[in-house]
Amino acid sequence: MLFAIGLFDININSDVFYAWVTEVLIDAGHMVEYLPTYSPDLNPIEHKWPQAKCKKRALGCETDILFALNIV
């Protein structure tokens, strides 16, 4: 199991974060994995929100109730 921790008594900025990644995480055996840029158009749940908002207005109830009742 890989484990790394850091305790900072200062504000974290990009320089401090970069130093923590390179000196603590990578030295502990971790790897940095770059993820693709997020695109809401490719996320199916993003297309459900307009439908949920429309139903919410039509029924006059909260969004969590819509999802609990599987109305959306």
C-alpha cells in the first residue's frame, strides 16, 4: 500500500503543491496520471438536468423528490 501525507502551516499555492507532488508523492512511489479535459457534453447526467428542472417546474416539487420517485 502506498501512502504519503503532508502537513503545511502555510497557504498552499502552485509552487508548494508542485513541491509536495514531486518530493513527497513521487518519492513515495506514486505516479501522476493526467486525465482528459472534462466536457459536460460527454457526460450523460448533464443531459438529465434540463429535463429534471422542467419536471420540477411542472410538478412544483424539489429535485431530490423527482429522483427519489424516478420521475425523471
